[in-house]
Amino acid sequence: MWDTSLFIETLPVLIGAFLKITLVVTVLSSILSALLGLVWAIALRELPAWAAAPLRFVLDFIRMTPLPVHLLVIYYAFNNLSPMTVGVLVFGVHYSTYMAESYRAGIDSIRKGQWEAATALSLPASRTWRAVILPQAIRNTLPSLGNWAIAMFKDTPFLIFISVPEMVTEARQFGGQHFSYVEAMTVAGLLFLVASYPTAVLMRKLEKKLAY
Amino acid sequence: MAEFFSDLGTVLLRLLGDGLTATLAAFAGGAVLMVIVAVLLGVAEHQGPGWLQVIARVIVELFRGTSLVVQLFFIFYVIPTFTGFDLGSTWTAIVALGLNYGAYGAEVVRGSLNAVPAGQWETTTALSMPWLTKMRRVIWPQAWALMLPGFNNLMVMLVKGTAVVGLVLLADLTFEAEQLRRQVGTWPAFIGAMLIYYVIALVVSTIMRIMERRAQRRLGLGDFEIAQARKQADEALAGAATPLDTGTGPADLVPAPRRPGGGDA
Amino acid sequence: MPTDQTPGSIPGHENNGGVPRIQFEDVVKRFGSTTVLDNLNFNVGRGERVTLIGPSGSGKTTILRLLMTLEHLTDGYIWVDGDPLTHARQDGKRVELKSKQVAQVRKRIGMVFQQFNLFPNMTVVDNVIEAPIHVLGQSKEQARENALDLLDKVGLSHRVDAHPSQLSGGQQQRVAIARAMAMDPEILLLDEVTSALDPELVGDVLAVLKDVAANTDITMLIVTHEMQFAQDVSDRVMMFDSGHIIEEGHPDKIFSEPDHDRTRKFLQAVL
């Protein structure tokens, strides 16, 4: 039923995969999607309608189709890229579409008066964005970006689809080798819980602190 | 170019035959279970006696805090060895999807119950309505209209979530697309799959929108309120990957003292 | 009867060779199906202080916002020192100017808002030096020196490194005034600048504005409910209703013996 020695044996394997793959992919992809998301948000706002509409459609299409399919198509189409690279890129682009929505909400929530004050001072658009709007928008958006990063973290097992040896893949393999899955799966579940729950709590606290 | 489209056509026809059934079965079963789980847990969190609120909260955080794939494998690999009872691929998928998304749904339900104005709760107390009557006749119809936008978002996420069922050997769209890849090539196979997923998501979302509008009109909510509820659900989705996070934390594992409205308003 | 054809030049404010500081020519502004300003014509002379009064919805704030290019002209022209602000006449046709051209003229105009609109992510002094550095091209040292001087004049030299959220409404508004003045504008627009303040804080802000009026020859267009302030500072008062100038004249006359019934009724309600 439950074999404590297996539980202990699986710990270093899974923690290793957690640190080397899961965390690395999460961090790199989060940075990529946070940057891309901002690009999309500004582009959708500032581009003329004829350019923004197709961009909006592409982003919506990506956002409304499953991540595993994206992983598979990029993995097979560009088989000179390592699976990890494919993973980081695909996660990055996929979650950038969510984060673009978060940025949009963050930018929209800035009071119109800020834009008007910038106009009244004749600040050029680039300066208005850099000095006034973006600092406030990013501050508004940060907790939401954090929540999306946590969601991405919980989706990293999708990397199974493209044979990346991340934590849950290793857990399943370990379970198969030792004819008992419960220990490995419990460790995997616990690692997720221990990593994501306090972080989520921190995000809520951060949200309250960041409100002007 | 023309070859791409003819390949795409082949893909679509094959997928619509093979993979679609499994995907739709997982989605439909998962959706039904999600709503049931969400309502049970959400009402328990909001209305239950203290100990029930704690249990519900723990279950919700457990399923929200661990990954869908872990839960899937747990049900697929672990439960059979412990209970000797094998659910089979389809039911494993349905149970995992229903429990996972149901936990997120519980927060939607709880948030909506919270959003029903306190005056409504207080009136039912003043009229000495028993709990079931109160919920059925007064509170739930109002909360329902408020929770539909949140469920809309979750339904779309569920459509995408079904793509994991291949991991428990269910031959869904993604699985079949990967098989087809060898015949027709990578891009036609997977773009075909994505198109079908996209259409399903659109259809589901449209049906949900219609339900939203009907429920809200029946309550006499005007266009403004409808737009507000939708906006709040979208904001919540944009603002929290844990959808409709109503700002509660571990402190709420210890339930707040009961108020006339019930729950932790 | 509305008096729309008004030369608007008061003795003592001779224009620059006859060119008014501000000229509204046949200005029309529509919001959707609502016409707020309908063929409005008026002038403001150099250094003149004009207060716009009237019920809400009468178009007074719209006039300020059009001048600050926060709203688009539906029709007509606005001239600043004889230069077109947003639209010009070319070969008898009405032509919209490019944003760079608009920015050149707009630089001469400053505005203080009812909601202050300070940038919350910057300190007080950074708020004031932002535009002088990036629009006027001043060096950081020069801008800072001017800013500190202005902040001293508005009585806030002890809070220069604070953030707006740490200041009271009255203090924030005084910073806003300093920020507008740092651009050395020829025209200052004041849009109900004390309406959002607690009554105790209003006096300090009005004192600063009276100071500005007394010690500079800046042209001021003021929308306010503070009638005493209007009387103290203005050379001319214009009464608006439904987008038309009902009556105008020296504040002493308008406030004590208005000609028109609507003016009288309005003043009775607010005074």
C-alpha cells in the first residue's frame, strides 16, 4: 500500500527534477510571457485598427486552444530545438496572451486624468508611457502576473507531451519502475502545494500593499 | 499551399470522426461534475457550519494548489491499487477534470453568494424562511446570474483542459492529431485540431453568454449590470489565474463568526 | 439675447498688434447627438483674467478642455496669439493640423484640474520637473532649481520629496499649480480647481492663485464656483447657458446688477 522507504527514495529524484526543470521553465517562461504580454497590450492599444484586429484574433486563437497542442506542433515542426527550449517558448507565448489581458486591465484602470495631465503638459507619447502610464500599470498588474506565473507553474507537467523529464514525468516513471505510484505522486503533489500555496498567499498580500 | 488546405480538410474529417467523441465526452462529463462539485463546495464554504467550511476550504485549496496532471495520475494509477476499482480512461478523465475545475468553480460560487446583497439575506431571516426555501427561492436565483460569467471562463478553460486526457490513454482530438501527423504532416494535423477546439470553445462560450443574459434579464438586471458582471468576471480572470479569487487566505481556514447573511461576507 | 459676437478686448489688455491671446471662432462641439457649443465666438486679451460661470452642462468646462486639446473640435477654429491650435484655414478649407504642430502651440497653455492629477509614482519635485526637462529641454539642474523656487512660492518646500499620496488635497493642488507654472505658460486654465477640496483647504489654494494673478501677467481662464475669488481676480465674467454667452462684463457689474434674468437666477442660487 504505502512504502515509506519508496517515499524517501523518490524525494531527491523529484526535487531534482523540480529544481532543474520545473522551476527553470517556470521562471524563464514567466519572464518571456511578462515581456511579450506587455508588447501585445501596448500594440493592441496603439496600432491602427486594421493591424490590431488580426493581432487580436491570433492572440485569442492561441488563448482559446490547448497548450499541449501548441507544445506538440512546435516540437514537431522545429525538431532542431531542444524540448526544454520548445517548452519555454510555447509556455511563454501561450501565457503572454493571458498576461496581455492583465496588462490591458491594468492600463485601463489608470484614471483618465493621468493621460489628461500628460496632455496638458504636452508630454510626448513615449515619455507619457515611460514615465507616467507604465510604472502605474505594471504596479497594478504585478499581482495578476504573479497569479498567472503560478498557474503556469501548475501546467508545467504538460511538458510530458514533448518528453521533457520534468517532475511529474519522473514521478510516473518512478512509479512504473517500482510498481507503486502513490509515493511518487504524493511527493509531486506536495511539492506543488508547498510551492504554489504560499506564493498565492504572498500575491494577495502584495496586491493589497501595491494599491496606491 | 493548396496541398495544405486539402491536408487540413482530411485532418478535420478524420478528427471529427475519431477524436471528437472522446473530447466531447470528457468535456461534457467534466462540465457536469465541475458544476456539481463547485456548488457543493461553494455552498459548504459559504453556508456550512464551521467544521464543514474548514473541510471544504481544505479540499478547494488542495485541488487548486496541485496540478491537474498530478490529480489525473493519482486517480488513474493510485486509486485502483488502493480500492481495486478501475474507473477506466473516460471516467478517470471526467473525475479529474470535474474535481480540479470544480475547486476553482467553488470560488466562483462562493464569490457570487457573497455578492448577493445583504438585504436579501436579512429579509429571508425576517420572514423566518427555512434554509432550503431561502436558498431555492431567493438567494440562488440571484447568485446564479452573478456566477455565470465566471463559469463561462471556466468552461472555456475546461475545453482546453480536456487535452490532457491522452495521458490516461483516452483517444481525444490531441491524441488523434498526433497520430495523423505521420500521414499529413505536422501543421495540417495540429492546426486542424486547434480549429476544432476553437470552435468548441466559441460554441460553449456563446451558449454560456445566452444563459447569462437570460438569467440576468429575468432578474431585471439592466444592460449596465450585465456588463458589470461580465466585466468583473473578465477582470477576475485577468487578475487572478486562480479565477475569482475573492481575496481570502489561510486566515479563512478559521471561519469568521456567523452573521445574518451567513458565511464569511 | 445671447451676445455671441464679442470683441472681448478690455482696455488695459491691449492685444499684440490687435491679435487676441485666445480666439474662439465659430466653435461647435457635439458629443454624440448633444450639441454643447454651437457657433461660439469670443476673444480673450493678453493678461486678461476671465471667469466662466453658469450651470453645469452649459459648456464652460468644455471650452477649457477644447483649448487644452483634451476634446476635439467638431467645427470651427481656436487661435492662440493668432496661431491655429488644432485646425487651420488652407485655401479656404478647414484643415486639421498634425500633432507635432498642435504640440508647439499647446505648450503655451497650462491647466490645473479639479482632481489634481499628480503622477503618483513620482515625488512632488519630480512631478514639477518632468515636463520642463522632456518638453522644454531644460537641464535637470535648471529644472530642479526652478521647481524648488516654485514649490517654495506655493508653500511646499518642506514636502518636495514626498509622494502625492502623502499630501492633503490642498497640498496636492498647490503642487499641481507649481507643475503647470513650471512650463512658463502664457495661458493658465483653471477647471474648478477647488471643487474637490475640503472647505478648510480651499483658502490656501485660492491664495496661491491670487498670488499668481497679482505677480504675473499670465492670461487666465477660470471655471469656478468660488464667486468671491472670481470677483477678486477677474477682469471679466462670462455667464454661460446651453453653450451660449448670456451675458458678460466686469465682475462688479455682473455680480451686483446683472442685466439678464438667467444670470440673476443663477447668482441667487450660488451666492
